[in-house]
Amino acid sequence: MPEETEDLKQSLDRVLGILKRRRWWILTTSCCVTLATVLVSFVMPAQYKSEATILVEQQQVPERYVTPTSTSDLIQALQAMTQDILSRSRLLQIISEFDLYSAEKKRMGPDELVEMMRKNIEIEPLEPDPVRRSVNAFKISYVGSKPTTSQDVVSRLTSLFIVENLRTREDQAKGTTSFLEGQLAAAQAGLQEQEKRLRDFKMQHLGELPQEQQGNLQILSGLQMQLQNTQAALGRTHEQQVYLESLLAQYRSLTPKTGGDPNAMGSARVAVVERQLTDLRTKRAELVAHYTPEHPDVVNIDRQITQTEALLETLKKNQKNAPADGGTNAAALQINEDDDPAVAQLKSQLKANQVEVANLTAEQKQLQARIGEYQRRLNDTPVREQELSDLLRDYTLSQQNYADLESKKTQSTLATRLIQNQQGEQFRIVDPASLPSRPFSPDRRKLGMVGAGLGLFLGVGLAMALEVKDTSFRSEKEVNQLLALPFVLGVPVLLTASEESRRSRTRILEWIAGSFLVTVVLMVEAFVLLRG
């Protein structure tokens, strides 16, 4: 431990000895470098920095009422606007307007001047908004050779950013509106085409549509009921025809022949008709016991009874008008069938019955055709329903697309009007361009401190370099290490009185000179710190 303390003491003594011996080299180098640095800082041209802060104001109308057309954030908008504002043409216009870089114009071209000005302009987004979590302000700065010029340039840049932002947003809104108008026109044309297809489909397949199915079923049910009634009426008419034909046949079988007695034959006819009438009435009584008078069979037999009663009345009238003597003329005994009123009446009824059969048959065919048509419609309804579903789906999609585009177009139009009225999102100057009172560059305070530190470092380095080159012995230990011989005797420095006096005067002058240099450096540094 004592040896280490001894070595440390020797090292400190050695360092102090070096500083003492080389003090002038260190002091002179430090002072000169410091003063030179300060002098250079004052020789360098002063640069002044002007700044302005722009705030992004949100639109005055809430977004739930008017949706903005621009969705880009401030960083993206700044990048786009910066490229436009810092373009070559605009910067050259600003350089010419404010007569910037007068000295540099003599040795630089336009492109080099533009690049130099771009380096002197800084656009920096500020801290993001903690609520919206997005940047809502940015700062514009410019470094120039004159305070007022720097302020004017920053003012011009801020106005360009404000105007460019309004123009960009208005162009975006107008472009969006124009695009939506084109899309809306195309959507309207598509919607009209879908409406035409749907209308043509409904007209082409009228009666086969799903919404008409219930009506078709009702109509089909009514037609089937009509067909049943017609078939029943046709059956009754056929029965009537058979009855009339049978009655006519019986009547013809009783037609008097040559030599016969007409009166007897007339009585026989009356008896046959009366017997037929009695059978019909008996049959009607049986039907009425089971059915109402409105039943078709009852109605049919009532009609036969009416026809038989009319025929019986005709026969009785003919019998009353017959000759009483029985006739002796052979021609009178031959009765012509066509001249018999009863036969004519039966033939007339039979002909009317045939006409009714023909009409009912035609009506039956017509009803069957209509039933077949409605059955075909009902069979085609599922197919038409699928086809109509496809058409309605396309029509609904077109309608929704048209309504969506119309809503977006309305929103875009409102947003455009909002921007034109300067009520949308816009830039507002929070801090106008500042007038710098101190130079931004060079920083003489910093340069002065750096010069002092650099001078001290160079002075110490120079002192160490000189010490290394010096081969003089400074202590007994150095002599022993170099010669490897024991140190026997040391002779101290012996000075005369005059030498001692001269050394004292030299030391005093050194202190005065060193104090003066240090005082000068300190005063210069103080001036730099106070005045910048």
C-alpha cells in the first residue's frame, strides 16, 4: 500500500511538472484557438430563422350531418402539399419576389438555388392530439440572411399552404362529386334497364306470375264448377233429346194407315201421351221426395212434363177437330205426317234440343280449353317465380346501388358547399411568422465553448508531444533507469544574485502575461455568452 501511494505521488508530481514546464504552450495554444474560434464565429454570415405554427381546424358542421370527402390524415396531406409548394417553379418565384441569395446567384444555377432553399425550409408536424390521437398542427420555418426576409418568406409559405389546402380539398370534393354523378348516371341507366326487363317479363307472362296464382286457382275452381254445370246440363239435354225422340217414335207408331180409323188412332195417341204424362208426374213425385224443386233433375222433369202437357193439349184439340163420320174418301184416310201439328211440335222441340246440345257442347269445349290454359299457367308459375326472383334480385341490387350512390352524391355535394363556404376542415395560423431577434446560425455561444475546450485539448496535446521529444533527466529515478548505475552524488542548482533577480522578474512578467491572456479570453467568452 505505501508503494502504491508513493507511485501515485510520483505520477502526480510528474504531471504537475509537465504542466509547469509547458504552461506557456498550453496557455498560448488554448487562448489562441479560443480567440480564433470566436473570431471565426463573428466572421461567419448570420442566419435568421423565422417560424410559424398552423393548426388544422375541424369542420364546423358535425360529421354525422356532413361526411367529409377527404379521409387522408395531416401527414399525408402535408407530404402532397409540400411536394407542390416546394416545387421548382414556386421556389424560383419566391426567390425572385424577395430577392433571395443575391450573392449565390452569381455562381449558382436555378436548380442549385432551389435545392439550397429547400434545405433552408423545414416543415415539421407537432405532437399528436392526445384525444384524437392524430397530428393536428405543424410548424413552418425558414432560415435566411435577414430577419425581415425570413419572416416574409415564412408568411408567404403559410399563405401558400392555406390556399393550397383549400384548393386541394375543393378539387377533391368536386372530383368526388363528379365521379359519383357519373356512377349515379350509370346506376340509373342500369336501374331503368332492370325496370324495363321486369316490366317486359310481367307483360310477357301475364297470368303466370306468382302473385296471380291465388286468382288463377279461384278462376280455375269457378271454371271447373261451370264445366260441371255445363256437363250436367248437357246430360239433361241428352236425356231430353232421348225422351223427345222416344215420344216421337211412339207417336209415329200410332200414325193412321190407309183404311184405318183416324178417330181411334187419335184416341190411342191421347192415351199414350196421357200414360207418358202420368209416368213423368210419378217420377217427379219420387224426385221431390228426395230433392228440392230447384234440383236439376226436378227442373228437367218439370220441363218434360210441360212439353208433354203441351203435346197432350195439341192432340186433344186435333181429336176434337177430326171428322165425325170417319171419312169415306181414301185420300182423307191417308194422313201426312208433316201436316200433323203434334209431330211438327215434337220435331220443333227436338230441333231446339239439338241446338241446345250443340251450344252446350261448344261451351264445354271452351271451358275445357280455358281450364287447360289456367292449369298450364299454374304449372308454369314455379318456373316464372324462379325467373321473377332472379329479376327482382337484380332489380333490388340495382335499386340499392342507386340509392347508395344518390346518398353519397348528396353528401359529397354538401361537403363541397361546406368547403366553398370555408366551413370545412381548414388551416388556421396559430402563431404567425416570427421576427427573429438573434441569429439562428452560427451559434456563437456554442462555438465559443467548443473553441475553449478544443484549445485546451490542443494545448495539452502539444505539451505532451514536446515532453515526449525532450530527453532531459528530471529525477534520480530516471537516471538510474537509463544508466543502470547507482546514483552517488547530486549537485543542486546554484544561482547568483543577479540570476535570482532576473528569474524573479521573469516569473512576474509571466504571471502578468498569463493573467492578461486569461482575462481577455474570459471577457470574450462573457461577451459571446451575453450577446450571442
